[in-house]
Amino acid sequence: MTFSAQILTLYPEMFPGPLGQSLAGRALAEGLWSCEATNIRDFATDRHRSVDDTPAGGGPGMVLRADVVAAAIDGVANGTPVLAMTPRGRSLTQDRVRALASGPGVTILCGRFEGFDERLFEGRAIEEVSIGDYILSGGETAALVLLDACVRLLPGVMGAALSGDDESFESGLLEHPHYTRPPVWEGKAIPEVLRSGDHAKIAAWRSERSEMDTRSRRPDLWERYSSARGQSPSGARTRKQDE
Ligand code: SAH
């Protein structure tokens, strides 16, 4: 099944952009996913083809019109969930990415200017998604982030099928650090255990580092992880309930 990525944007030429390269690019060429960007402006009805107008109540900037964006959504509707990229949305997580990647695809609305007329979200079933607590100039790069995260999970996209399972966030923890040759670089050696060939010891070291680093770098993740795990002994890696 082909994962369908449909994007509504004022800058369709920004797609597939960087996702035309590397893993995602090869998967696109192989038909594992499709990418179709449509210009919201095609759905404007006045003779200036305007998509935005000044904010009600005054203030700087422009707001994307609900009527024009809704017409665009209706015009491309193909049954995939409709997502709007906005800093007011729910923060994107690996769980949400995994759920989207296992579905038929996504239709993504990319905002510009001050964002969308709020009535759009009352008039259509739209999931508002943020990629983090900072402001981009437009939703296109956010859409590329979301698509990158989804596409790499599609069956057949990643070379080593298993390498997706162990990543940061998949277990609720950050992943352990990685090393490669040379064995000593600028006087710094690769941790001895990783060169021991003892797979059980290596696995234990990795899971210990994974917990240690999560605890120190991401106390928020660590708290969620340890409370989900309840009283079970430390050191054991667990899967989240919904996996
Ligand atoms: N005035 C808005 C920001 C608009 S930025 C506010 O303060 O909430 C312009 C567009 O960039 C947004 O409509 C959205 O599509 C996109 N964008 C900016 N930051 C984003 C983020 N963190 N996550 C997702 N989309 C974002």
C-alpha cells in the first residue's frame, strides 16, 4: 500500500524538497509513498486570488482565510486524516508518528503569516500539530519534518528493518550513545565493553546508559518512563503499553 502525502501550501515547489533525497527519495521513486503538493491559491475565488486577509481586531500580519483553505481541503479530500501545522497544536510524538505511518497517509495544511482563521478548525475535522515550542516562518518545513518521521517507518524504507525499533523514544527512553572506528580519537577511547564481544554485557551497558542519559538529559521522559514502569526493578527495558 502506498502512503499518500498530500500537502496544501502556498509553496508547492518546496515538496518533496529534501525528502526527494536519500532513504525517503528512494522510497518515493519506488512508490512506497506518494507526495502531491497543491497550491491553496488555486482555490481562491476573487480576481486577485487572495488567500489571506487582515486580522479581525487589528494587529500586525495577515490571516489565512477559512473559506479558501476549506475549499482546498474539500477539493483534495481523499480520506486521509487532515493535519494542520501550527504552534498551537499538540506536540508531535513518536507514538503519533507511528500511528500515522500505519494509516493510509496524511493531508497536511501548511500555514503562513499569522496562521489560519480559527473557524477552519470548527468547520472541518482537522488535527492541529506542532513540531516544538518555537516559531517557524511557515508550515512547510514542519510538514517535511512530520513526513520524514512517517516515511522512514514505512515497510521497506529502512535498510535494516530492525534499526527502527531501538531508537530514542521508541522505548520511552533516549537511545544509548554510539561509537565507531577509530578506536582512539584525540586520546579518547571507545568504552572497553563495546569492544569486548560480550553481547550480554554490551546490551546491559547500553540499557544502563540509555536510562542514565534519559534521567539526566530528559527528566520529563524519565519520570513518565519510571511511573509507567511502576515498581519493576531498574535496568529492565519495557515497551509502552500501547505497543
Ligand atoms: N502567529 C502564530 C505563528 C505563525 S507562524 C502563533 O504565534 O501561534 C506561521 C506558520 O508557520 C504557522 O501557521 C504554522 O503553519 C507554521 N509553524 C510555525 N511554527 C510551527 C511549529 N512550531 N510547529 C508547526 N508549525 C509551525
